[in-house]
Amino acid sequence: MMRKRIGFIVNPVAGAGRGQARWTGLRDQFRQDGVPEKLLFTARPGDAVRLAHDLNRECDVVVAVGGDGTLFEVASGLLLSGATNTLLGVIPLGTGNDTARLCGINDAEQARLALRGERTKALDVIRIQCQGRGMSVTRHALLYGGVGIVGEVVKRTTPRVKRIFGQRLAYPVGALRAIWSCTAPRMRVTCDGQTWENRFLLVCASNGELSGGGIRLSPGARMDDGLLNVNVCETVGRWAAVGLLWRVCRGRHVTHRKVRYLTARTLMVEPDLPLDVEADGEFVGHTPVHFEAVPRTLRVLIP
């Protein structure tokens, strides 16, 4: 292996708290490959952003060991550091693992093959600019960023739900729970200069087709086309929302009369009242928020 050093950022609570045990079982396998490593663990949300930012100075590859949220933070840390040559590695130990799947990494063995090789894929990212704690916040998502019911889904998909229902059902169950508590606030939504004002259940910008462990939120989306795939869903009744959720899981919602589905380069969301901004399963800050597609800015090791 030509690379000098690999840094592993491990989320020990990924996969409903099973990340530490899963990593312990894998670490010896990577050591057998003669990988010169630096190993760091996260302790709280946001740690992986800081750790990845710092590792960029001394590592050729920074590996996110966890789920989509861990990968989101590591990617953000690398890009905020100004990294141009550092590669991103992925070991999928989370609940959803959609980013890894879209990169052809379905399990730990494929992740190992990717780290042993030199093959890379250049991915677009979604630059997210919003507000948090009285200051401007910038993050970079790989799957999606959104406002509305997506944040409530994350809150309702608790570690207990993940343990009971597993990878395929955890987020749909969380979505069902969210439907009964979520409201549709009034928002001003501007997409490549076109503006709508209404009560919206969901406004979301996607980079990849999948989210939430295989939910086809943005059918046809590609991670290397330089575009956002945008869902703008007007308010619907609760029972209608259950039917819409069934369609979303299968990618059949894009023709629904209450849904606008389009591609764009930028998306701005300005609600009447501040709302949480959520991306790749993590809370980023609050509105107003600007989403922008940044083409092929991050290189990921793939099998």
C-alpha cells in the first residue's frame, strides 16, 4: 500500500450502540493488512467533524467507522479543513449505511477491499449553510439535507426502535411515529430562482437516491451529476401522509399531486419561525438554510 497513514474515526454508539463491539471484531483484520493507523473515537455529536479536520494534516486517508451520520461529520470535517488530496474511507457499521451502499460498499469485507486498493470515486456534496447558536454553520452532506418532517423522523427513530426493527424497518417506523406529531409550518421555498410559499410537510435536497436504510426518497438521483434532487411536499392529512410514506419508501411519490420533484443547483428555505435543519441523520442547526450542490469535490475509496 502506497499511502503513508490511515486515520480511523470510530463512532462507538453507531448501529444502535453496537459500533464498539463490531469495530473490535474488525480491527485485527485491518492490522493484518499492514495498515499504519491512527485510531480515534467520538464521544458526542460533532466530534467527528473536529477529528477529521485535524487528521487531514497527517493522514492520506480518513476512514469513517459508523453510519451515515458519522460519514456526514467526517466528510464535513475534511472539506471544512480545505482538504483536496485526502481520501475518505468508509466502514459501514450504522443502521442505514446508505452512503456506503451507493458507493458499492455493502459490508465490512468490501470496505476492507476498498482500503487495500487505490480505486476512488469523486462525489458531489451538498453544502449546507444555516444558523446555530447565534452564528453561521456550514456542513457538507452526502445524502440529503432537509426541513420539516425529516427532523421529526430522526427524533422518533430512537436507538430502541433501531434495535427492535433493524436496518430496513427502523426509519419507516420512525416516520410513522413522526406523522402523528409533526406539523406543516408555512415556508418560503426558492429553488433556482423559482419561489413557492405554502405550508409544507417536507422540503428536502438530495444527493443520492436512498436514505433511512433504503427508502427511495429521491429516485434517479446521482451522486456525481452536479445537481440536487429536490422534494417539496405540501401539507396533507395524517392518513394521507401514511399513504404518501408508503409511496416514498418505494420511490413512487414523485407523481403525487402534493409533491414537486425536480432537479436544481440551489435551494433556500425560509420558514415563518425557525425550524431544525437535518442532514444525513444529524441535526445541523436551524433555518433559514441554503443548500447548494458542489460537484465532485470529495474522493471516496471504493472496492
